Amino acid sequence: MGGRKAYLGVLLLLVCALLGDNNGGLVTSAKACPQYCLDVEYMTCPSTGEQQLSPKCNCCLAPKGCILHLSDGTSVTCS
């Protein structure tokens, strides 16, 4: 019985070490998405060329590589 407890203890320690290397198995690639809207007139994306697409509030909601064209004439490239 003592050998079994030692085996379980080592196994538990190994599992904890493996989970510790991955931040407890949590997703670490998530990014915070700001809850604000820019004054976007339209957006363009590489996949559709110069076609003016319905605007998204900000780059968090737009696909990577798209450009948000703002009402003041400036633009924001989403990376």
C-alpha cells in the first residue's frame, strides 16, 4: 500500500509539472478586445482588393491585414 501512495504522489507531481509548463492548460494566445468603436466609414481587405466592405468598430473585430478607413480621412491597418 505504501508503494502505491508513493506512485500516486509521483504521478501527481508529474501532472502538476506538465500543467505548470502550460500555465495550467489555459489558452495564452487570447488577446483583450477593447470595447470602443472608431468612426469607420468603410474597410478594405487584401482578400477583396479595393472593394469597400461594411465597417467594423475596431481592429479587434476586423480580420488581420484589413484597413479601416476613418471618416476624418485617416486609416488604420489591422495587424
